Amino acid sequence: MKFNTRLLHDGVNRETNGATLPPIYQSSAFNQETAEDLAGIFSNKKMGYCYTRVANPTITAFENRITKLEGGIASVACSSGMAALSNALLNILQAGDEIISSASLYGGTIDLFRDIEAFGIKTNYVRNNDWKEIEAAFNERTKVVFAETIGNPCLDVTDVRKLADIAHSHGVPLVIDNTTATPYLFRAIENGADIVVNSSSKYINGSSNSISGILTDSGHFKWTKEKYPVLGEYIKYGPFAYISKMRSGLYRNMGTCLSPFNAFLNGIGLETLGLRMDKQCNNALKLAKWLEDSYPDITVNYPGLESSKWHEIARSQFDKGYGAILTIRVGTKERAFEVMNKLTIPYILSNIGDTKTLVVHPASTISLHSTPEELENAGVYEDMIRISVGIEDIEDLVEDFRLALN
């Protein structure tokens, strides 16, 4: 099946009394026929549901669809994108371990990496796609490599296949945040990623009505007790070692579960992902080209433009579009604020992936806590506006930006 057909039908259980959508199991806990049944579920010897913090049928329905879409073996849905990323990394890391990460990251991720330093986990930042620098960053403590498919808001494009090959040559998994590309533009697992994280609050949901995140395990990485002692007894589960540990440990005990209602809303949003991304990517490319052609005093950054230093990598990896985010630099912070305040169609808020166009000033919001070096690495400048392009008629967006900029 092709993408949009798979969105609607792959991983869907049609046996829920004929309903076209999975029901919302808005229940904290689940009754069992016998005490033995409940004990079996708790000991992982019997399939079933006992407590929504551990698993819930509505959440499972959403997880199954994402697993099929990403081409993995299992997914775990969490209360936010940051919760999904935290679970993805902390499931295999312990004090003394190190992460190699692209330096061009979303500000919230940089904040997370700073927080986990208190637990003895260090992050070594490298320039994206700088293969010599990346190779030099490995040591015996390196346990994971991390990058974003399309940096937010830097908009640099990671050569995922090359990065995966390097990580695997050192016996280390690659974790990819695919939020800005989505599985519609890029199948990270097919290109070598071992764990894929999506902030499903964004494009997967599409309407900004649910905070959520989800991680998907490829099942390809060969975990060992020697390299990853925290997996311990779970190594015996082979390809399911990673997910088995998470389900039985960190995810359950940290309480980062997604609510059933938000899982239901995500399932609805997921069904139009392909249609929305087509329109949003098309709009973003047209807006970027128009801005670049019409305002030579403005710096436009978008991977779909030939002027982008990441255009060639983007063109080789993506065949359906270049994402729906672009940034512009307008000269000063004051002018950036003035332009944002003059716009009438976009919303001024710190999200991406909505059907509506959104604008934000990253330096004073999502990257507020970053150091000057971190800001430079992330491509964040005082005069920069990030634009998350929606599905409006492009003519209206162009006219709105023309009036605001003039």
C-alpha cells in the first residue's frame, strides 16, 4: 500500500464492534476475571491491560499504527515529545556514559541534555555532517549518537545513512528525532536509524490539540550486556530487549504515559498527515522562494532552496518535499518583533506542525536558555523569525507577509 492508504488502514484493528476509530478507554485500571489473570499480566506472562500508566488499548492502537508507518517492531507513546526522547535515551544510559549529538538542536533538547548531566551523563556536541569531528568524538564511554533529521530551527539536514554507518562501526545505536520531517518525508529506520523519536504534538497530530510523543524501535540493533549492562536480563528477548526493558522499567516507573484521549486525537490527526504535509511543504517552498526573490535584504533559510547549504543532502533524502519550516533574518530583533506583530494570519506561538501558520522568535523563546555558542550552533540569531507554514491558500500568506514586511 502507498502512504496515504497505509495511514488509514495499516495497523488498524477492524474488530472493535465495527467502529472506524478505536474507542477511548478512559479508564485508569482494568478488571480481570481471576486473581491469577491479573498476576500473570503483572509478571509479563499474560497479555492484557491492568493499569493505564503501563498500557491502555487506545494508546496501543495509536502505537501500532506508528510502528507500521515507521517500519519498526514496537512503539511507546509518551506524554510529550520530551518524555519520549528522555525515555529513548535513559533506557540505555547510566552514570559515566556519553552521548554524541549534533550541536544544531532544538533548545528544549539542549536543556534536557544539560539536566541529565546531573546524573553523570555527558553530551559531546559536534557539527552536523562533519565526519572527521564526529569520528574523533567517540570513546569507550560513548553509548548513543543523536541527531535531528531536519534541525529545528537551524534547518540543517542530517545525512542519516552516513551517520548511522559511523555509529554502527563503533557498536553504538543511532537515535533520530524525525519530528520535523515525519515518516511521510523520511523513513529513518530504512536509512539506518535504530530508534526514531517523534514529538507527535506536531505534524502527526496536526491541530495543536494534544501534547504527546512517541518512540519507535527498529529491532535491528544488537544489544549486548557488556556494552549496555543496564539492559541486563532483557538481552534474552533479542530484538525486543530495548522495548521490554522500557515497558517493564523506566516508562512504567517514571509515569510518562500518554492519556487515552490524547492518543485518540492523535489517531485522528494521523490520518491526514500525508495530505497536510503535501500542502504545507508546497506552501513553504513557494513562500521561501517568494521571500528570497522579493526581499534581497532578508536572509531566507529553507532546505528546498538551492541557496541552502543543505539542499543537496535534502534532495537526495527527501522525495516528497523539504519540510514545512523556514526561517528569515530581517536585520534586527526590533524589526523581527515588528514584522511578527504586523502579520494577521499566522499565530505567534512556540509550536510547529499546525494546520495554521505559526511564527516565533526563537532567541527569546525556545532557545532562551542557550549559551551564545549553543545559539550559534543551532543557527539562532536575534533577528530571526521561524515560520511553521500551514495549509492556508499561499496567495493569502504571501500577501500577509508582503504587507507586514513593507
